[in-house]
Amino acid sequence: MSGRAAGQGPLSGVKVLDLTAVVVGPACTLTLAEQGAQVIKLEAPEGDLLRKLGGPAPSPDMSPKFIHFNRGKRSIAVDLKTAAGRGVLARLAEQADVLVTNMRGGALERLGITWEALRPRNPRLVFCVIAGFGRRGRHHDSPAYDTIIQGMSGFAAALGRVLGAPRFAPFVLCDHITGIIASQAITAALYARERSGEGQAIEVPMYESMAHFVLTEHMFRRTFDPKGPTGDPRVMNPDAKPIPTKDGYIAVSANTDAQAFAFFAAIGRPELQDDPRFNSVAARFRNVDAYFTLRAEALRSRTTAEWAAEFRRREIPAMPYATIEGLLEDPHLWETGLLRREVHPTEGAMTGLGRPVTFSAAGPDALPLAPRLSADAAAVLAEAGYTEAEIAALLGGAVVPPPA
Amino acid sequence: MSGRAAGQGPLSGVKVLDLTAVVVGPACTLTLAEQGAQVIKLEAPEGDLLRKLGGPAPSPDMSPKFIHFNRGKRSIAVDLKTAAGRGVLARLAEQADVLVTNMRGGALERLGITWEALRPRNPRLVFCVIAGFGRRGRHHDSPAYDTIIQGMSGFAAALGRVLGAPRFAPFVLCDHITGIIASQAITAALYARERSGEGQAIEVPMYESMAHFVLTEHMFRRTFDPKGPTGDPRVMNPDAKPIPTKDGYIAVSANTDAQAFAFFAAIGRPELQDDPRFNSVAARFRNVDAYFTLRAEALRSRTTAEWAAEFRRREIPAMPYATIEGLLEDPHLWETGLLRREVHPTEGAMTGLGRPVTFSAAGPDALPLAPRLSADAAAVLAEAGYTEAEIAALLGGAVVPPPA
């Protein structure tokens, strides 16, 4: 950890023991860290798989994806196959406000990391398991990874409905969203603890969380009719995409009557506001194919900037489409601090990400950058009450491998 | 509201005044309601646009999407164009723990709904604005809707990278994810309030939140090199999809060496574990195209069930792909209570959704179903301290339209 200011924010002072890896857990604890929690990332001696799986970096174990998901955290590597390693884990768990893990149930029991085991010594602990599947259902022992959950929970099916064959969204989408959901559940349990004095156990199942996400949107008519269609046709329409202009693309959102009628005027077709296919929200919903086709055909005559100005003048919601490279060049993101130039102690000059949410009672977001493997081992052990001699012994052996 | 049990959970007792509509705000307050918060949904006299925009239902203003995003909430319609309506709003805001809105800044100021105005009378209020864009950046006044943010923030671009032309994900994805992010931020501010005694103002900008989501995953090499490539090739690979079998599709996730080597054995190609293209995590990352192609070619010979059994035996993470209809038939989701048969007071028999997350200190999730427009007007006004005569006057005029 660098010498920069520790995290500030609404979760300031909360100690999180983070036994997670790859994306679902790190996305969860990133949110907590961004809001001021002290996150101790306990890694296996070989380190979080994402260190290598997330793309090349100056150092071989500091992938860009790892860097972005792990800023503001501290790292200690511990070999949990040793009794001494499990002792370190137990001591850190006793002192934590939150323990979060995405290890499978069997592995947790073998390590003694269950709420039942920890609760007597730390009754204020919020114990969160991010599971693949809820324990009350038949899949509870099945493996869960992002693409497996995308395939099962309807994300791949929704894209398949549009594209003709199922496909995964080009994100670690279910991990990432479930991680955010878990951060909220943990925060809610911390709130409840302030009132009850007691921690609790939370289970955040990826599959149910993502089925909930998909079905709120796409249960559609089958909500009421067991034979009715699923899938909201408005968002599953093949033309639900940025609209090509003369020189690029623009995204237009004209949902209310006022917006749709202004759009008809902007494209020189004011008479369409009296067309029974398009003259109300419900009519445009019923004729969404024709509405989207009409929109797509209308915009090829002018440039993105010309349409953007025209739509702004008429108060029609629209903004130019951006590539990922374009996104990184949007001055707005630099003005708001979402993007910033940083210098990582080992990786050098880099573009970093700030906290998107602002809190009036929190200062600016100035977290340290993501840690090298076990970079904070000695500091974490000292805070946990280990003596200098004990720390030297742990770091000298194979229990807590020294920093890379 | 039906006579069923009020919400239980970690946010039990929290009063939320919900001035949101469509998806981003309702997704936020759904999470809060599921965890026990009392959510009062204050709607315009014509009701939340999602009542009609979210698909057909037995009643014309109870779309399935509205139903799923608004369970556990109570509704009161108030005409905020009248002084009396603004008086109702002010009184409800004085008594709330949380006020959340996605109205634009100018509209809020005209209604007197700003943190500066409310704070003196309710210093414990958590005031959350879900904005399109953060106030410190140049887009702060621009319109924001889900597809506009998908187009700007790299979601459409990431799909475009895979498909050849940008397209929106077939979900109200940015609204939905930002709503979950906002629920976490609000919960964190409630936690902080328990310690400081004071509320605070929160700004959750959709654009920055979604740029953060996309760039954690896809800033990639450009993190370190201003000319380097963006986009994680592993998830942007054109073959990142469920793999066709003899009779369907299966999702396979073989990331570690042990999993990948077991997969090579399962498909009868054990020698590939010594192939320099595939013999390590880093090697498979470099040769992800060849790895995915090889996987896709291998599975056509057997059925999904045969492969699922084979992979289970070898501890290779894999699960069958499901359509949205298939998802609704998975017994696991009924066993865990995520899916349940319900009877809505006006819409009749329906399939409802439960809370995916479980809390050990909370009882079962048994929330009332989504309200008809203004169904709870009288009860909400009575709780706010209005007399019977005042309530009758408000309901008799145009300020608080009577229930549909």
C-alpha cells in the first residue's frame, strides 16, 4: 500500500476480510473499499487467478483487470494448507467486521470458515457467502462460473433471441453484477448490526440473483399466462441499436408522446404523430418493429453532430455513440474524476478509475492502487497483534510467502 | 397493499420516499423493499410510465415489468403541479429516512426537492439523486435513458466489437445495474447515519457508473499504454458462447490448468495438456481463439445430458444452457423460493419473484404484490398525520387522484 490517504466514505472503519478471487468477490469488495472500508485481500500463495487471467501488464501478475478490480485493497498471501496459515485466517476473521468468500461450501468447512464456527468468537461478524446456487435448491453443489450462469440464467438466451443463436455478453457480466448485489447485502447487514448489535450470515446465490435480474425484465406475458410469450419485445427488437448516421452512430430514446412527436417533426414526418401505429406509448409498443425501422431509416442523411444538435434543440433525448477508445477520451469522465492519471509503484504510469458515486459527507476518492501479491503481509499481521518475531517467522517460512 | 406480512429484513423500519419511475429508480427501491424497507412510491397522476410501457397485463396499467419491479411498495399518486400536492410531498419528505429520485435537477429545484431545502427540517435524511451524468462534468445537463447510456458507456461498443456493428444488450441494462448500485450507496449512507447521526446527499450518475463497469473489464492494455488495445479478448471472443451439442447447448468453464486438462481428457485429446498453446493459464489466454474453436468442435458428438454427466464426473465446471422458458421451469428456482405462484388482488394468478439473497436474521420473504396506482393513498396520508377530513378533501379533489 502506498503512502496515500486511506479510504474515506460511509464505510470508513469497516474491516473486511476478503477471501475471494477473480471477479464476483473482488467486484463486491471494490465497492466496499471505494466507500472507505479497509479490505484485506487474503490470497493463496499463487495469488488471485485474475492477476494472470486479466491481460498482460508490466509485471506478469498485475493484469489490468486485476488492477482495476482491486484498488484500495491490501494483500496478504497465506497458505491455508498449513495449520499455521489457518491460524492466521482464524485470527483475522475474529477481528473482522465482514468476511466475504466465494469458496465452495466443502472447502469452507474443511478450513473451519463457517458462520457457526466463527460466530461464538465474533458475534458481530457479517459473514457473506457468494454462492453459485442457493442451498435450498437442487443445484446447490453445482459449479458456477460467469459463463455458466450466463448460459443458465437467460442472459445468453436473451442475446440468442435477438441474434438467432445463444451467446454470452462480452463482459464477466453475472460475476460483476452479483458482486455489486453482494456489496449491497453486506452493507444492509452492517446497517442492521448497528441496530441489533449482532452480525448475521448472508447467502448471495449467483444463479438466483441473475434469474431475478432477467425475469424482472423478461418474464413478460408468461407472468400471467403459463403459455404466454416471454421476452420484452421493445428491448429484444433486432433494431434496438445505435442508429447509423452519415458518419457514425447516435443513440436516441424517444419514449413519451412529447419526445416521439418531436422526433417525427425533427425527421420531417410530423404527420406520424397522428398515425394510429405511433400516436401513443401503447401504440408504439405494439408497433415497435415499424417504429424502430422508421427511426433507423431516417438518420442516414446527416452527421451525428448535426443530429445531436437538432435533437438537443427539440429536447429529444439523444447522445452520440462511443467506442471504448472514445469513452476513454470523453472529457466529462476526466472532469468528474472517474478517469485519472496515476503512477503505480511497480507498474508505472497508468490510467485509473475513481469512485462513480459521490457522498456529500466523504472527501475526494484517493485510494491506493492495487497491491502486489502479499505486499501488505507484515502490516496486516502487525495490526492483527502478531509480534515482530512471529511475523518474521511467518514470513520466513512457507505460510505467508514474502511479497513478490 | 394486501393484508400480508410487511417486509422483514435488515432494512426493516426504514422509510423510503420513492420519486422514481421506469427502471433505474424502481430497481433501486425494489432491493430496499425486499430487505424490509417501507417504500412509498409517489407517482404522477398518470402513473409510472412503466405501468404501460412494460407489456400487456389483465389491467392496462399493470404491465408485467411494472409488477416485478414494484412488489413490496405502496403507491400514492400526487399532482405536484398543485401547491397542495407539493405540500404532501414536503410532509412525506420530512418524515422519510431516504428520498430517492431520478428527476432532472431543474425539475427538483422547481419542486423544492433539494437536499439544501430539506436538510434543515430533516437532518437525518439520506437524499439520493440518480442522475444521468455527474454534476462536475460537461454532460451534466444532458438527457439520459438506458439506451443512451448503453450507447455512450461502451456496452453497445463491446457488443459491436464481437458482432461487427454496435447493438444494445437486450435488457434495460444500464438502468437496472445503476439501480442496484444506487441501492448499495443508499444503504451505505444509512449505515454511516447510524454512526454520525446525520444524513447526507448522494449522487449516483448512470454514465460514470456504467463507464466504471465497462472499463474495469475492458480498459485492458490501454491502462498502461495510451496506444494499447482495449477489450479483454477472452470475453470478446466471437466463440464466447454456449457450445452446441448433439441436441442443444452447454456452457463450459475450464479456466484453471486442472479444469482445462480434465476437459482435454474428456474430449479424448489428453495430449493437448502438453501443447505449448494450451499448457498454462497464460498460454490459453494468448491462444484463446484456438482454445475456444477446439472446444466448440469437440462437443457435437454427444447430447447435452451426456456431456453434463461426463463433465460432472471429471469435475469440469459445466451446466446446460437454458432458454427463458426453460429457466421458468427449473425446479431449483421453485425450491429456493425465487419463483412462486401468487394471486394478485386485481391481476389474478401470476408467477412472482422472491428475494434472491438470504439473511440469517430475516424471516421468509413474503412481500405484498405491486400496487395499483394510488392504491395506498389514504393509508399513506393517515400515517403522515393528515386528519380524516384532510384526507377526504385531498382524495376528493385533483391533488391525490383516487385509486384506479
